[in-house]
Amino acid sequence: MAQPWADGSIHSTLFSSKKCHVKNEKLLIKLLHDDYEYYANYKIKYTIYSDDEATIPLLFLGIGLKERKIIKINNQITKIINLDTDVENFPFLRDIDTITEVKYVANDTLKVKREDLIFFEAKLKKGLNTIYVEYDGNLEYNTYGFLRNYKLNYSLYPSKFWTSFGPIEVSLDLGNELEIKSNNIGNPKLSNNLAKWTINSIEKIL
């Protein structure tokens, strides 16, 4: 999640995220099973310090988003802005065939699926704020062999565009039937089917 980039004066009445500092991010992922397969429920809490009272647009990048999404700013439900309109209304997006390019800064783009984006405006008070994001996401899995292996993806790419970004605490609730075969963020602390990591620097894994 970060403030998207735009040409000209579209952000002139809005507050720059350069005056905001992410103190920490807490991510709880719970693996759940429906009638057919496993999926992930994500609950993410950002603690953000803002130098002033302000409103900033924020673009959250999920992967494999399902329909249910919830955004809260300081415990208040916040409207999600519909991106399923002409791309001209959102200068930080560019459609190329079935893929969308998103810009968080002028000289850097990322190819995404439009349906994996959550766009909203955050009204921040001066001082500490909380931004809460909850959604369900699909998991990748193999379609061959006797055992089904699931792959969980979570993007930290937008985090690098904040002025400062504190530690990220990740908790993964495996339930009773799943285990971790591999990951790219190090060895977790594992207790009662709950795996925990603390990421102090995102540069090593981006």
C-alpha cells in the first residue's frame, strides 16, 4: 500500500505521503477451506504517523483478491473507489491488453491485474493513525500429483515508496492440516500451528 503517482496538479490539494511515516505493519493470514479448496483471509493493520491532518489517496495491491474487502481508517469504514472505469480517470494506471501498469513513482511501473487493486482515500489526523485492510484471496496450487501444494503471495512492493517504513510482523495461521514447505522471508517461530516472522528490512526481499 502506498500513494500512487500522478501527473500535474491532481495531488495539489492532497497531502503527500512523504509527510507520513509507517511505524509498523501487522499482517495476520488465516488459511481457510471452503467446499473445494483453501483460500487466505488477510487482516492487515498499519500504524501511521502523520505530521498534519490530511487526506491522501492510497493504492493497495493484493494478489488474487476475492470479492469481500474492508477498509477502515481509525476504526471508521472507508469507501473503496471503483477502478472499473476509463483509465483516463486514474493517471497512475495504464492498460496494456489484459494487464494494467501501475505507477507509485514517475519512473517505476509494475504490471498487475486491475482486480487486484484497492483504491481509497485516507483521512488522517495529526499524529498516530491506523489503517485496517481485510480481504480474502485465492491461493495458487498445482493440478497434478497426489498432494495439492498451495502457494501464498503477498506484495511488499509498494512499501518502499514511503518516507520510512517500520517493522512488518507476519503471522500465518496454518490450521491443523497444513505445513510450510518453503518461504522467502526466513525461518518462522512456530507454535500451535501459528508461524510468526518479523521483517525489519524489505530491501532484502523485494
